Amino acid sequence: MASSFDHPERGRVECPSAPLIAAWLDTWGMPNTTGPLTGPRRTTARTADRHGGQLVATTYTDTGGRAVGIAVLAPPLLVETAVQAVSTWSACLRTRRLLVPRLTPHCEPALTALFEPGTPNAPTPAATTDDCRHRASTRQTALDHRKDGRTVLVVGAPPGEAGASAPASAEGMLLVPDVETAVRLRVPDPRNLALVVAPCADTRGADRIIAALGERFPLLEGQHPGQWCHRSTDNRQAVQAAVGNSDLALFLPGAPPVPPRARNTLRVRTLADLRPADLAPATTIALLGPPASPPSPTAAEVADMARVLSGLGPTAVVHQRFTSEAESDASAGFPHPR
């Protein structure tokens, strides 16, 4: 496979999709290597090459006049195979959009920090720049309720912590990760309860849990929703939007779960998992990988995949992000009537 080669008229031709086609050839039992080729070569299907092989290639002009192509340098006995490979992947050439959600990492470790023992009257340290700022305020609210003798119900659970349980040292705090737990929950004193929403818990799920708790415990004291963290909710919205607006959604290693009832999704562990039949009809492809911390908006896996797909036609990468910002004063976000 050629990662680049010299065209007699177009000059240097880059082949970003070379690793993808090389992986496809490997699955067909055709070992190959990928690297740049030098020296003038024609892009016709069969051209003698000074390396003792023939170059089979196709090219197109990308935005800004850049020459991009697909090229296979094959020995004489495998020229027909090279022709088939270039022809098959040439059918995938088209203009595309790549939808890349910008997912924000959730607090690490969210519940452990909330439950860790501490002096009720001691202030909670401020959140760091790498942390969710709502975790500190939620922890302080929980400590205030415990200081007043209330049992604190921690509603919801961050992603990856759905099966977590409250540490034994977290006296006066109970974890309520789902509606089922809320329905069967037993508490020391139903008249002396308060709740906080676990940092980075999905707020949609938290609403359902709170409703179930409210039916059972009418005197339950709530938490101001301005302290709720919306990271998980925003990430879920971004994933659903990208998947729903795409012809094909590629879930790379470390990506969030596939949304329920989602169609045309593919788990991609390696490039060998991608097939021409999947890519050829797709004009909009969602790329989903692990959440990325600033300043990089995209995980390395997503950036590498976008680069490979850019070799299959003129490509635009569209970054999408959902951001919820809570205001503690509801009137602050609206103009006052004259």
C-alpha cells in the first residue's frame, strides 16, 4: 500500500486511507506493507514500475487543490488483486461529513469523594480545573444535611458507577441509583430525609428517582437544581444527536454505550472491522470515542479514524457539543419587563 506517491501531472498524492485498505487486504490473506513511494508513476491500472511491480491507483482533488488517492503497488502475480482492491474502495469515494461529539469526562471518582468521611462543619475544598465544580457544592450540601441530623439520599450514579454502593463509613448517607431501589428503600426516619443528586448522574434518570422518592416520602427535602451536574446528560444528548443524524455510527474503543434502538451502528476495534459495504453508502458518519479532556477536543482514536476516512473523498469534520449551564436565580437569565 502506498501512503503517498508522485503523479506526473498532479504532483505528490497523499493516501490517508492506506492503513484501512491495508487492513482489508490482510483480512483476505494478502500481507502487505504501507509506506511512501517516490518517483514519477502513472495512475493507470497497469503500469510498469521500477521496483519490479505495477502501480494501480485512482486520484481525486480535495479542498484547496490537494491531490488525494488510493494506490497499491503490486508484483506481477498480484496485479489483478490490486485492481480489485482499488476498484472496490474507489466505490466508497464520496463527499462526507464526520460528526464528532465533544464528550466531557465525568468526575473521577465522583461517589467516592462524596461519601468520604469528613468533619460536618469543615468546608469542602473547591473543585479543581480538572474536576466538576458541582461535586464540591453537592458534597457541602450533603454535609450540611448530615450536620442537621438528616439521612441523605444520594440519587443516581455517574457512568461506570451504577453498581456502586455507599461505603460503610458514610454514616447517614444512602445511595439510590435507580427507581427500583427508591421503591424498596428503607430509611431510619421518613420524616427526616434530604436528597442530593450524585455528581455527573444523568439528570433525566434522577428526575424519575426523585419522583418515586417523593411519592413515598412527602417530607423529603430536595436539593437546589442549580447544584446538579449535567455532564452525563449533555454527553448522552450529544451521542444521540450524532447517531440519529448519521447514516453510520462508528463506536471506537472507549466510546460510550450504543443508544437504545439506534440503527446502523458498528463497534470498531481495529480498521479491519470496517468494510467497503458499510462505508460506500454513508454520506454522514458519526465518530464516537472516549471523552477527551481540554485542550484536545478529540480523543486520539477519533482523530486517527477521521484522518483515515478523509482519504475516501472530500471530508468535513463537524464537532458537536451540548452544554447545560444552570442559574441559581431563575430571573437572571431573562430580561425584566418594562
